[in-house]
Amino acid sequence: MKKKIAFLLPGRDTSPCGGYKIAYEYANRFSQIGYDVALVYPHIETFFSKKNKNIFIQVKKYFGMLIKWKLKKRLKAGEWFSISSQIQKIHIFKISDFFLRKKLKGYKIIATAVETAYALNKISFIPDADKFYFIQDFEQWNGKTAEEIYESYRFPLKKIVIAPWLQKEVEKTGNTAFLIPNGFDFNYFKLTQSIEKRSPFEIAMLYHKDDRKRCCDSIDALKIVKTYIPQLHVTMFGTPEKPDLPEWFSYYQCPDKETHNSIYNNASIFVAASNVEGFGLTIGEAMICGCCISCTETTGFLCMANNTTALLSPVYDVKKLADNILLLINNQKLRIELAENGHNYIQQFTWENAFSLFKNFIEGNTFNDQR
């Protein structure tokens, strides 16, 4: 009998998102080895909030969505990612026995967010042995409280985390989680420009509207650096529209593969000032492409950034971040050494390694306790 696996997403995505990207990568790889794979997109989790619990409004929005679907012939989700045509996309009103029993019977099911973990915990037609919870961040947003998140960690779902700090958060509840660091696509991201020959005045950074990314701190630090280094130029990329930026910033919205690689390979230094990160995919991508990393010493960044692969500064310490950037600009030997160390260190984070661990865990071929 063909093996079956389904990923429960928290809603339909219309633009690139790190958490979805990782789920889609795993989905593709399960499909490649012959699994029947489904991606499940609920409607009600997309619009539901503590401020709006009126089910009639949810139903109205859902049927409005269905009408648009009939007119356009399909519902959009994951369009920005190359998802295998063999993977089934299931659009439902909500994650429940009623909507999924006929569609996912016999599947192993993976919750990919707090909302979907709560929903999966209530599903009765799937045995606990086939319920999994893929934890990529401590999701304290959209009104969720810390206690609600910890409660989801207590559910009898088999848990996978992407970083040691998340493993510790799960352990606070008396539960265990299996650690599988993310992989990187070394066919997509490549080192094409000599680390040594890069202009020391070229900086790259991600722009994101999430306050936790602290882009404001990165920009403030770079403004300080600009007062000492008039030649400084910053290239920023992201999914939102171009924000209000100084004239010495360039911005690329949703860059294609060639442009994305060019941004990283043209920069000497990649700057990130997040106060919380699930894993920190962008600093890993930048390492692959030969950037030296100047970032905050926070959660997910520390999976890759340490004293030999980056210059670290305390969260919210704009002056220290600026000092580190200045140091890297003025000390090319240090910048090159850290960039090379980072490039070499990141090579261990392959998708082959990550998927092998993930597949073995899902199939029950590895122990849950890694200690």
C-alpha cells in the first residue's frame, strides 16, 4: 500500500514565507520517493481571531471565496514555490473530522502551526501514532498567548523542532521533541563572487514588516555606519512593497533566483537584528553565498552564527551592531576569515540530511529522545 502524508497549513499563502517554504520542501521530497502527499489549506484559521468569533461571518467569507474560486477555476496557494504537480492541494472550511475524514483517512498528518496543532489534536479518525507537530517558531502572534502555545506542546502529538532553543521550550512542558535543523538548497544558492574581491562597503539585509525582525535596528545601525563610511551602500530585499528608505539603499521586491543570488554575492556583509528567530534562514543563505554575518545573538541565529562564523551583538543594541559592521568594513582580514568560516560551516545543513532524519522520524525509525 502506498504511504500517505499530509501537511496541515494555517491558511492559504499568497507570497513567500519561510515556514511554508520548509513544509513545501519536505512535501516535495516525500512525493519524490513515492508518497501520496497532500497540502491542506483551511479557510477558517486564516480569518478567525479572538476578536471575531462569529461563525456566520466565517461562513459568509468562505462561500465568497468559493464563488471566486468557481470564477477563476482554482484557489491560489503556494504559487510562489515550485510544488510538485503530484501533490494534492486540499481546500476546506476548517480542519475537523467532518471535512477531512474522507480525504485523509490512512494518512500520517503533520500540523505545521499552533492553530493546526489544536485542530489535529481533536481529530478522532487518525490514531495518535500518526499525528505529528512540526514546530518552527514560538508563535506568539495573532493574539496567541504563551500559555496557549505551551498547551499545544502538551498535546499527544509527536514533535519535531528546527532549533535547540525550541526543543528547550517544548521540554519546559515536560515533553520531548526531535531536533532536525533546516536544510538549504545548495542548487539555488551558490557562491559565485570571490569573497576577497568584494567591495567592503556593500551591505545586504532582509526587509520584513514583522517587528521581531527589528529591521528598524538594522537601518539605525547602518545610518550610524554611514556617518563614518560615506561610500556605504545597502541592498535590501523582501516581499512587501518598497518602504521609505534613504537614497543609498536599493530595494528588490520578491527577487528572482538570479537577482537573489546576485544580492548576496555582491555584498561583503549581511546584517540582521532580530529579537527572535525560529531558525534564521536568510543568514544561512548569505553564508552560502559568501557574506560575512553581523547579527544579533538570538534564538535561531545561534544555530549557525557563533564566534567563528559571525560577529554577534546583543538584541536591541544598535550601537554594538554598528560597531561590528564598522569593524568588518575596516578589518578585511577578519571579514574574509569569518565569511569563509561561515561558508564552510553552513555546508553541513543539507536537505539530504534533514529529510533523512525527518523521514525516519515519521516512519518510526528513530528515537524521540536525542539526549
